[in-house]
Amino acid sequence: MRRDILDLRAFYASDLGRTARAMIGRKLTEAWGEARGLDVLGLGYPTPYLGPFRDKARRAVVAMPAQQGVEIWPGSGGGLASLVHEEALPFQNALFDRILVIHALEESPDPLALLREVWRVMAPSGRVIVAVSARDGLWANAEHTPFGHGRPYSRRQLAQLIGEAEFEPVGYTRALYVPPVSWLRGQAETFEQAGSRLWPRFSGVVMIEAVKQTFAIKARPAAAKVRRIRPVMAPVPATREPARRNLETASFVSKGA
């Protein structure tokens, strides 16, 4: 069962939540830059992290699972958040250039089906970043945070799941080394710098960036039919100019490292 939207909002309004937002959000900005002129989707509970991209992206929208609930986002102007069935996203094929999946896989009843929907709505030249609670980290046991609920993943487990969904992992990083206690939040930057060098496995979050595999067709097991929701967001007629960034940024290193 997913965490309620009110619990997620309360966490990110707290001092500890703001620390998590800063540490994870920095990794996203380093990987994607401003996402200028791109179509961006956030799936799960991504609103704390999409603010820096909203003004520069051509489109930035949010999809929140039905069992979780949805909040109004952004706070002013037209609403850009919708309540969705995570196995039947209401978007047309190959629409988004960048997709962030956070607070989504850990409590999903079918993580593979969720990622295959992400594959369907992502453009061939697009990129997805999947962020999950790290199995070896302290945050996986912190039930007063969203990272302490559902199934945490190791880097290997997450890469395998992403591969089964027909994505190709191209980079990974970790974040949130500070212990999940409020009185240490002032030392978050110190923990972040030291942790990445001294104890990299014990981060709170593992993040993998992946691209869409389009060169092979894999046999899929038979599955029950799922009602598809008619897309409600058609693309704006314009020439795509997908950003071509180096596969390895200051934070994302090659998967073979």
C-alpha cells in the first residue's frame, strides 16, 4: 500500500525533507541541466524536484498513482498534476524527452509494468532517471520518511529491473549519505562529500539513468488486458530539440565503473 499524499507533503515540508530535496535535486540538475525546450514527466511523487525544470522545459507535468493521491501543482497558474493508473498512463506514445521516477517503484504492485509504461511514453532519444531507496542505506529503515517504506533496491537489482523493462542503463549515482535524523541535517554537505568517497554503498538513495532500447524485440509473457486510457495530452506541434548531454556527468559515472 502506498504512502498517502499528505504524509509525503508533510515530510518534504520538514527540515529533513528539505535536506533530501537539496541532495537529490542537485544530482538531477547535474544530469539534465535546465532541460531547456524538452518535455519532462515526473512519476510517483516528483513535485519537490521538478521546480528547477518547469520554467525552461517546453512542458513539465506530473503523474501520481491513484492509491497515493494527487496534489495541486504548481501552486499558481494552471494545474499540471494528474491522478493516474500507473500501468496505463494517459499519455500518447513517445511523448517525453526526460522522465523522473521517484517514490514510485518501492511501493508499486508491479514495478516492471510501471517501467514498461515509462518506456512507452518516452521518446526514442529520451532519458529516464529512476531513484529508489537504497537497500544498504540507513534511510531504508527510517519509517518516518518515505524512503523507509516499500521495497528498497540494490544498484544491481535496480539495473536488472530496468533492463527487463527494455531500457539500457548508461549511468548511476548515489545521494543522501547523511543519517535520517534532523539534528544532523546541518552536516548534510559534509556527509555527502565524505560518503561518496569513503562508504559509497551506504547512501540513502541509488539513482540510475537509462535510455530506451529500440534495437531488439523481446518476447513478453502473456498478461491480462489492461484498459488503456485515451491520451489527454497531445504534443505541441514543434520541432524537438533533445538535449545531447555527455553520458557521464560529474555525478553519473559509467555503469562499468
